[in-house]
Amino acid sequence: MTALTPILSPRLALPIPLSGVNGANRAPAQTPRQIAANDDLAAIGVWLAEYTDSPHTLRSYRKEVERLVMWTTQVRGKAVSSLMREDVLAYESFLANPPPGWCDEALGRRGDHRRLLAGPLSERSRRQALGILAGLFQYLVRGGYLAGSPFALQPRRRRRGQAAPRIERFLDRPLWLDVLADVEGWPQGTTRERQRYERARWVLRLLYATALRVSEAARAHDGDLHQVRGRWWLRVVGKGGVEGHIPLSDALMEDYARYRSFLGLPAALGAPPHRPLICGIAGHAQPLTSTAVYLVVKDAFGRIAATWEATQPERAGQLRRASTHWLRHTAASHQADDGMPLHHIQRNLRHSSIATTSLYLHAEDDARHASTTALTASR
């Protein structure tokens, strides 16, 4: 599996004593192996390779792994596969208060010699980092590489009865409608401008109407569309190979027909060769990468934010922060606001737990706030 290790930075090359070949937490020799890696970097490379079709996830996970490997080998002087529970607790403290040498502003934010910490991580960021690493160790245990995970002992930090935080990274309905209206005003005087307008218009509507993850949208093609009892559905294979079927409205299908017509494609769907739902700017059949779809959305949001900067700076700032995943949250939040049954939203988003879906119930919070403040004002 050595061929997978270039996913990690070359600066992580480790000497034998720190490589994990003889890690204290390595699984016994008789343990059935699901991965062939025999050192820590190779094993981590296998795990990261599972996410190569999700560039943003891969970058995030790789960053957390590189932080851990550098801290483990440089500060603790041991291999990743020798970590114990005490080390994990020490690492969490380190993330909360890293020494200045680890936050050197002279180092760039990208490249093999970039700094991996800009400063202390917030509690939320630390929780996210440890959650990612817990997933790595669980994977290596299941793969027969490690005997156990020091992250498995992590206690639940949320106190009994403490409410889960609501999803905040979404666009409220007035802002979203203004985004769609703004796109309609884009220049279309040249072929290139018309191509950019039509693709951005379609991508925004597709991601919002389907709540797809960006990697799912990039992989989707017209062969995934099918009709059942006269209604259109989109077959999606998401995280963990879980298959789902997303309802498609007549309005979205009309938008897709418009997009196909602009590209000069036949009206009949499913006729080979299959075309991706999101094509290159000139309609090429080669599917876009997840990163390219992400950049289409970021470019659209950035262009709109620039026109709002002078008169609506707060909304412009929110739009600049928004991304493709915000559209997934936006779709779910609006569905919940419209009173869609929670289990329907759960199936649309393909959440394994309805508790996760319940985080989108903003309307209930709005109603509670309105009734409470109205009562207070009347006193």
C-alpha cells in the first residue's frame, strides 16, 4: 500500500523507531487483516484514500492527521500506533494551547511546509479534530491494523438534557431568493458569459433542490434519473455506499431541460452516452470534479456578494462564507420550515439518525422566540 502514502506530505517521512512497524498498539499477528499496510503512514494513507472523491473532506482529514503525526513523533517521541489514552488527553490540551513555534506566521498556509495551526483551536474545532481522528483509529482497528483505539474511551461531553446546537450554516429564504434573482441579472452578451450564467443557474438550483453533497452532484449523470408512477427520481450512492433516491420536482426537471437545450443535448434522457448532470462550461461530456463544482458555487456567491458589499455588507459577508454544503443545509432547513415530515427530510438527506435531521427545525425555535418575546413585551 506504499503507493497511497503520497496523499500525505513528504515532510512526514519517519525513521523506523517512529514509523509504527513495532507500534505498541499494533494488532497481534494472528488478527485477520483487511489492509496490507505495515507502518503508520501507509495505514493512514489507505484511510485517506477512501476520501479521494471528496476533495474538501480529504483536505480536512489530511490536515488533522498531519497535525497528529507531527505532534506524536516530535513532542511525544513515539509512533502513532503507540498512542495511549493519556496521549490523546495531552493532544487535546496541546490543540487548546499550542506553543508559538507551531503557529509561525512566517510559514505559508499551503504547501509541504505550511503551518498546521494558526493558533489555539476553539472547543468546537477541537471536538471536530478529535472526532475525525477517532474515525481514523476506528477504521484501523476494523482493518486489523490496531488492537484498539485510545479515542474509544472518549466520554460524551454533552451533559444530560443539554440541547444539541442548531445548524447555522444555511441561507435564510429571503437571502436565497435574492441570490437566485441576482443571478438572473448576470450579463449574457458573450458566449462565455452565457455559458457561465446557464451553468451557475443550473448548479445552484440542482444543489438546493436535491440537497446533494458536492461529490454526489459531481458524480451524478442522466442515467441516474428515472421515473416511477410518472414522478422523477435521482438515484444517489452516498457516504459508505448507501443508496438513496431523491424526489425531483417538475420545476427542477424543466430547469434541467433548459440546461440541456442550451448545451445542444437531446431532450430524451438516458440515451447513451450518458452525460453528467453538471457539464463543463462548454457542455463537454467529461464530468467536473467535486472541486470544480465547489468553485462554480463559490464564484457565484462571490460575484453576488461583490454587488451587495456597499449596501448590504452583512449579507455579503454571509454569502462569501457560504459553500456547496451550505446549500445542503439550506435545502433541509427550508424543507423543515415548510412543514415537511421529519422522516421525509431524513430520507432526502440520507441521515442514519433522525436526531441529526432534527437539527434543522429552525421554525420551532422561531415560533418559541416569537411567543416568548411577545409575552414579555405585553407585561
